[in-house]
Amino acid sequence: MSNKKLMIVDDSPAIHLIIEKAAKANGYDVCAHAKNGDEAVKKFELVMPDVVTMDITMPIKDGLTASKEILAKYPDAKILMLSAMGDEKLIDEAKSIGISRFVRKPFKGEDIIKEINDIIME
Amino acid sequence: MDFSSIFNNSIKEAFEGMFDETITLERETSAPGWISSKGVAVIIGITGEKKGRVLLDMPLDTALKLSARIDPGLNDEDSALFTAAEFCNIAAGGAITEINNKYEKIALRLATPSIFAGTNSKIFSPNLKAVLLSYNTRFGKIDFHIGFEGA
């Protein structure tokens, strides 16, 4: 069975590194990196990842807008939202566009892997 | 609204969560209308019902040590600047989340961070009433200036 493909979307190199290390150690193939929502939308279509970790606050295009665009075209896309913010209004907004999983920053690599494993199993 | 204690708690949580280290509040004072940067400054705008900004200031050496603390591979200046920005973003995000959840009528949001590098560059923030939170860490001193319009 081939490894599941993961795309990491965040404007912070440190977050890319934390997730990539944990993902590779747990058998995931990190197939793409994007540092803003615009890159994420474009790269998603090229690599068709099994899971996307998506930051919210990013330059050029934020993670909620990018997720909305991806989910409009690919409703089965699995997107794990990551953010420093996690108030009820923001979570409601994420749910309204079809995102069910949300992780607050800061996080450890193992926290992300647990969430990625769970979203894959859905 | 006691914004400074909310920010103080969030700054501590963010620092401990990101770097597995303790951070100690050394002093809390009214902030001047401008700062002379220690080397790395990150500014994040606050939008919504109350407008303001969070400004993080630290020496480049501190930012480099913090970045390498996350991973020894993150030992270059760009990584240090982005790590400082992420720390500021997480600290500000936690505080804004707490404020939004606590005060139903407030829905604050954060802008993307702006990063400035260079010692002695002056940053002015007119029309803001700001508080200065100065911290000690084993990597060096870190300042947060938190200001709101008409606070």
C-alpha cells in the first residue's frame, strides 16, 4: 500500500518542519508545501493530496478562503485547519465551509499525526 | 477589560508550548509611542470592533536561539525571523481568542505579521494607548507592546 500524501500549507517554515518531520516518521509522503492560500489552491490540483494541513492567517490568500475554493471543486478533500486563533465564531465559520477538524497552535508533532490519522479514517 | 493579563497568559502559554521553556514577566509599564528595535520586530494588526496592534521586539541573537530550539536545522536568519513572527502570531492569536470568547459582542481578527530586522530602527505607533510587557528568558529579553486605539 502506498503512503498517504500530505500537503502542508503555512507561512511559517518552523511549522512546515515540525509537521514534515512528524509526518515522515509516521509513514506519510509530504508531497507538497505551500506558504499561502493561493499556492495551496494551485498545488492541490497538481498533487491531489490525501490530506491538507491548512493555516488560517496567511498572506495573499487566507486558509479559509483557500479551503472554500478547494472544497467547492473537490468536496471530498480532507483539510485539517491549524490556527493560533480558535474562538467559537471562527470555528463556526470553518464548519460552515465543510471543515470538521481544527487544531490550535502551538502543537506538537504527535498531536498533528493523531488528527491526520483520524481524518484519514473518516 | 484587562487585556494585559489576557495577553500575558497567552504569551506564556505560547512560549512554553513552542519552546518547552519558561518565560518570566519582568515588568509591566505604559509603553512609549515609539520603540527603538533590539534587532527583530514583528507587528501584527488587530482588526474588528477594537483596532490595535501587537508588537514583539527581541535581539536577533534571541530569535536565532529560539528558532534553533525548535529544530537545530532552523539556524539561519530567515528562519529566526519567521519563528519570531510565528511566536507573536500564536501569542496574539491565543489572547484574541480568549477576548472573543469572553466578550460576546467582540469579534477581533489578526492581520498577517510584518517583520522588521535591524537594530536601532525606530517604530512609531501614534494614537495607540499601549502597554509594555517585558520578559526574561534564558535566550534573552523579549518585549511585547500591546496597544489599542482609545483603550
